[in-house]
Amino acid sequence: MVETNDVGAQRIEARITLTPAAARQVQRSLAKQSPGAFLRIGVKGGGCSGLSYFIEPGVEEDDLDRTWVTQEGIRVVVDVKSLEFLTGMTIDYSIKNLMEGGFIYNNPNAARSCGCGTSFTPTSQDSQSSPSAS
């Protein structure tokens, strides 16, 4: 049986890891949002390497979303198409990287990344179609 929440988003095992530094930054950011806000992570077409990462607070889910809760109690939501490109990724946070928002993406699905680290080319670009721009 697949567990879903009240809007149909499926709950799954964690597919993306947040380092302690990233989790603290996300908690600070979510504390400034409305109650019930969660962390939305995804990719969209664009950037200098083909796909761009996005990480932002979210409040609405749909049936194409997959969700889990981290050990720190952060609810993470990723759309099913982005999950193809992000499974196995680790997100870190460093104040040395503030020009790019502070988040550092270590993605095993990236054949290469741009210099700023916010976009990437998937390892098997031919077999995967890119998500539409959101």
C-alpha cells in the first residue's frame, strides 16, 4: 500500500540528503514562512548546463509530488520528474558560497556542473527528458 497525504502526494523514503549545515539553514528559512511550509526541491530547464536546481519554501502539494520528513523534522517535497535527476544528491550549505545562495549540490546524476554550481548536465541526457520550466 502506498501512503499518501490529503492532497495525494506519496510519502517515500528519503532520496536527498541534507547535511547538518543545510538542515539548519532550511529550518531558519522555514521558520519565517507560514505554518505548514515545507522545503521544495526540484530542477527546471535552463541554466548554463541544461538544468537548474531550485530550492524554496512551499505550501502546496499535488499528486505528482513525493514527500518525506528528515531526521531534523523538515518535510521535503520533490516532484516526480525532478526526483529522476536528484535521487542520491546531498545538499550542503556554506557561507563561503553566498553568491549562489549558500547551497552546494553534490549530485551523482550530474555529468558536469556549471562554474557557479546551480545548474548541471544529467549523466544520461539522451535517455532522460528534461523537466519543463516552472
